Amino acid sequence: MNTIDEPIFKIRGLSKQFGEGCPRCSDKQNRNLDKNYCPACRTVYSCQDISFDLHPGEVLGIVGESGSGKSTLMKCLYFDQEVTTGSAFLHVYKNGTCNLFEQSSQQKRQIRNELMGKVYQNPIFGLRMNFSSIGNIAEKMIAAGTRNVSMMEARGSELLTQVHIPVYRMKEEPQHFSGGMQQRVQIAKALSNKPPILLLDEVTTGLDLSVQASVLDLIKHLQRELGISILLVSHDLGVIRMLSDRTLVMLDGQIIEQGLTDQILEDPQHAYTQQLVQSLL
Ligand SMILES: [Zn+2]
């Protein structure tokens, strides 16, 4: 980790709400919510004024319970969902001067295909289950403009080897793979265009513990080898502890605590974080 460098990815004031709001909840300073929800108008404030930096080669963990807004945040960053307000700047895109959320849908597709990779908890969202594994990888490369078939095959084999899937299985469809292997194919696909940023959303949730450990180990290894920056979302502080240099804690759509992961584990400040840390012991 090198925090002296300029951030690679800057998020400022990102908010996402579902609903129009009403007099009771529209004042940002004094919203009067029940968790992240306005009982008067039923608006849900999933992400409220989220700001953070991601540095080159850093693994930043975001931990929070279901409903904390962490997955909505990831969806917004990958343009799976539109933000309500806020900005995001990527230093490799137009020198970090343009708010990604204000780009055209064509530009957003380009950013998504060339500059980011995402791995979903549910592989159905990240893979075409009835395409071959190498076909899934090729799809992302084609989306980024690659046309050379032998090059795609070579890159695809290289990636499958990197994620420990035997090359002789490259023509097999992910639907016939185990959960752990499906996540490995997703990781290979996400890395296909050598993006500077990888978004990982609960990638090991639901896997057996031993499989979970081997996927996390793979991610750790790849991160060191490639020096890629990772944003890692999990409800499981154990997962965050294993991979993250720095951690943000989210509760009810807000960041309630942040710091070096070791520091948060040793000396959690917020009552919710203390409870999370307790549950690890
Ligand atoms: Zn309201």
C-alpha cells in the first residue's frame, strides 16, 4: 500500500435514495429516519453522503450488515444503478477531472468494460451460465474492443490458469461448475482487460468455509501479483480482516467509522463496530 500516491478513485457525496422524500425526511441534517427509512413517505435512504478515496494497490474493505447500503454503493459505482447525487473520479479516466456519473451511457459502458471489473455474490449477475468459461472472458474483451481471436484465447487460458481452473475445462459452461469455481471464472472475467480497479461484492458469501478460504487466498495472491486496487464489500469482518488494508464501516446508509483495519480491530470506536469485533472473538 502506498498512501502517498494520489488516489486512483475518489468518491464524493454519493447518495442513493429510493422514493421522493417528504418534509419529515428531506432535510439532510435532520432526517428523522427509522434506520435508513422514512416511515412517513416510505423513502429509503440507502447511501447517504458517502465519500472516500481508494489508493493505488490498496484493498479497501467496506463492512456492514444487510441493508447498510454497501451493495447499493457498489451497484452505483459500477453503474448497475443510478446515483441520486454525488460524484466519482477515476484518475485514469480523463485525468480524473470528469464525474463518472455524468458521462453518457456509452462512456459508462466503456469505463465499466475497460477500467473496472466486478465480481458479484451471485454469479448469475456476472456470468452467462450457458456460455463456455473462455467465452465469458472473451465477451468482456470483445466489449472493450478486442477482435483478435487467438489473442483472446491466449489471454483467456492465461487468466483461467491464474485462477486455478485447468485450461482443459475452458470450454465448459459455468453452470456445471461448483460455486467456488464459478467465482474463479468471475474473477478471471473481471481481470480480463487489466482494469486498475476491482469491485468485489460479497464474493465468498454462501461458499463452504474451506472454499471461501481458497477464494480469498487467490484474491490476496492476485492482488499482490497485479498490484490492482480493490474495493471489497462484506458483511463478514473476518473476510475484511483477511484482505483489507483499510476499512469503512457502514450502518443504515452511512459510514460510521473508518481507519486502518488493524486499528479498527484493536480499538473500535462505534458501538456497532465494537459489536462486530466482539463477534469475531
Ligand atoms: Zn419522508
